[in-house]
Amino acid sequence: MLLCENTSHMLTGRELASFRKSLLRWFRQFQRDLPWRKSKDSYRIWLSEIMLQQTRVVAVIPYYERFLERFPNVQSLAEAPEEEVLRLWSGLGYYSRARNLQKAAQQIAGEFGGTFPRSREQILSLSGIGEYTASAVASIAFGEKCAVLDGNVARVLSRLGAIRGDLRESKKWKNLQKEADRLLAPDAPGDWNQAMMELGATICTPRAPQCLLCPVASNCEGRKLGIAEGLPEARQKRDVVDVVLASLVVTNAQGETLLLPPPKQKNKDDQADHVPTLVSNLWHFPTISANGDLMKSVLASCKSIFTTKPPKPESFQQLASVRHSVTYRKVIVHPFLVRVIRLPKAHGANTIALNRVTELAISNLTRKIAKRALASLEAKRQ
């Protein structure tokens, strides 16, 4: 038993040594074959940790490999145009990660002579890096004795110690970190941290934990009490906000379209219908918040979007709606295919073939809208 709230008993001495040995032996035998585990290079480990934030492993692997092919080291990432970094990240989501990744690379190039910092404290000073990522990179790449605590590890600890309540509550999270630090295998901190995360990702999963396959099941208080599957207890979820948008795919006979640029100032406004936030501050089709009469909202917005005469109402064709989710928001986008003889002008707009918009840094939402428009045009031709 570990951090059980109903008892002061904790694993110590031989029990703790046996616990560590069992988990490390399991990890070394059954760990998944992942590309970032084939190297101790700090840059590669750091890149994988950033990409894996809130993203499934299976989705990350192809992005990781493409990104490394183009940016094999810190210097190449630091010197690259931001637009190219975002383009290679396009589709992975949470684009602030990519922007912070490049900022950190530039910090490493400017402040650390291009050499990745070796200590946890120095790593923590880099843009976009928090407690978890700093500990992960420092332990895996450099063997520093610091324990990670993320959702997977917290879930493992909550079941091992039968810990109830909201794990993200400040005091409880601090206690979990202390327990993670105490359990850390001092002779193999990198493998230990990966083993704890691997256990949470593959065995001690959120639903239907595979307790019969768990290498440390005999130490699990949650299993002994028959409550493992109900831990950690569900957090109170934020109310879902419904957002309605309209997007204009304006296209001419040559198949060209207009995309608007990312805002020059990255807006931190958390307003539910803040359009630049919902399109990830990337290149996007002219998009507006649509309240009330949809067509009336669209036509009214055209006057502020375009600097030349806007398209005529009869040129608008409404397409099937696109559904998208962004954190606590449920977004419904009503795309309009707008056929014109000559593309109107808009501030900073990029003219590009509709079938090539994915060559720019765009969000998944913009990608979905482009797919709808291309399918409609193809259907017309047949």
C-alpha cells in the first residue's frame, strides 16, 4: 500500500525494493517499441514529450518522424520560419506547443550555445516547459533523480493508495508529487518514470484496468478494496459551450481560394466564440461567429472582411455543416462555397489553389472545411 489516506502504512525497505524491481522488470520486458525510446538524445526526447501532451501515441508517431526529418536538431528548428514549423505541426492540434517549441529552441541556441541544458531547473526555464516535461527530459536524457507526475502516473498512484477526491486539487497534487518522488528508483530514474507512465497508459488504464496483468497488483490498495476501476474519482467537468460559426470558401473558375492570415498579435482571450482561437491562430477561411439569422450574419460580415466589393448573395451555396471540438467547446461550422469570377481582396489574404491549402499551416477545422468544399466542386463536375 502506498499513499492510502486511511492508514499511515507505506511501502518501505524490502517491500519498496521489491515493488521497484517488479515494475522495472516488467517495463524492460514489455515496453512498447516507440521511436523516441531508441535514443537518449535530449532534443528527440523533448520533442516527443511536447507532442505527446494531450495527444495519443499512435497519432504522434508520423508527426514525430516527419518533424525530425525536417528539423533534426535544435539549431535547424531555431532557424526555421515559424510558418514552416506550424505547417509540419498542422493537424496535431494545440498549436501553442509548436510555437513554444521553436521559442525554446531559440532560447537554447541563444542562451545555452545550442546545447540542450542538462539540469531540470535549466530545462524548466525554457518556453512551454512545465514541471512534468522538465522532469521527464532531465531523468530520461540525463539520469537526473526527479519523478514525473502526469495524468497516467497520478491515476496509478490513486489506485495504489486508494486515494479519493479530485487529484488536481492543489494539496492533493502536491502530496502525489511527494509520493512519486519517494517511490522513484534512484539508480534508474529515466526507466522508472517511463515505467510508471507505461503502466498507466497500457495496463492501469482509465477504464477497465487490466489488474490481472499488472506487475504490482499485489501492492494495490484500490484492487484490495475492489474500487480500482472507480479511481480516480471523476472531476467536475466544465459546462460545454455550443459555438456556431460560418466559413466562406470563396473560389474562382481557376480553383483558387482565399485564406486569411493568423492574427499578428496572439490573442489570449478565452471568449467562447473568439474565432482566431477556434481556428488555432493559423491560416483560415474567412470565418465569423454566426448568431441568429445565418445568412444575414454572413452577408453583414462580408463588408468588414473584404476590402473590395463582396460576393453577391446568389453566389453563396451552403454546404453540409462541420462539427469540431475544442476543449470545452462544441463547434458547428456552416461552410459556404462562394463562386466568383474574380476573388475579392482582404487584408493579408493568401491566394492559393483550394486543393493545396494543406500546404499552409492550417488547423484541423480548416482542413475539414476545405474537404467539404472540394467534395462539392467534384460532385458538380461529375
